[in-house]
Amino acid sequence: MWRILVFCCFVACTASETSVSNLYMDTLLKIDKPPRNRDSPEVPEFNVTVGELGVANPKLSVTFRDGVLLNSGTFERRGDCEGPVRLVGSAYIKCTVLLRGFQVLYRGGEYLYHFGTPIRGPASLDADILDTMAKVEFRHFKEGLLWQALREHPAEST
């Protein structure tokens, strides 16, 4: 009997923490700030390599750096968030977010053609994102700030 009681308590605590994480993420995604007060989020660099396709098309490597996500789209939470996991006075939350209608701009980069002698040059990228999923992780906030944010910006959990 006591095992069932312990299991029920564990399930209830886990469910309540998940709903707090979901509510926190929903609240963050609904906050509308003026664009001039918000920096564009950075996007990590990535590499692309295309293998050799015959004599006329040598191997090509491209590295894209200094990427930013331009703020012209919407975010939506997908599924339940993980956490919050408490770590020495702070916590973190992981969520899957759907990004719709954003534009990604990579200002820095370099291409490299692998002929007998390498040919290098600058590369940039400007791409529109229609629908894509991203894993988002929030770390290093004080636990008290989580509850303060929820009181100041209440939102319905979806």
C-alpha cells in the first residue's frame, strides 16, 4: 500500500513541475517586447560539405558564422517541457518550440573549393524558415525569479 502512495506522490510532483515549466515557457513566448529593446538571437555556426561530382564539380566546403534569427515570425511550444531541474540556487528548463516565418541571416562565412590548389572566398546566407522545430534550454535563473515572472505575466497553459 505504501508503495502505491509513494508512486502517486512521485507522479503528482512530476506532473506539477511539468505544468510549471509549460506555463513558464508559454509566458515567455507571449511576452511582446518592442523590437528596439530586443537583440536578435544568435544562431550557431554550421558547416556544409558537398563531395566531388566529377571533374567539373570539385569538393566544396562552406562554413557559416555570425548567424542571427531575425524577429519576424512566431514561436509555439510543442509538447511538454522538461524540468525545472534545480541546480545550486538556479534551475533549467528544456522545451521543444516550433518556429514559424523567421528569417535567418549569416553575415560571416567562408567557402573553399578543393581544386589542386584551394580557392577561398567569403560566404553569407539569407534564408526564410517556414516551419521548423528547435530545442530550447533556459539556464541560470534564480528559482524565485520563475515565480515572480509567472505572477507578473500570467498565461494559460496549453
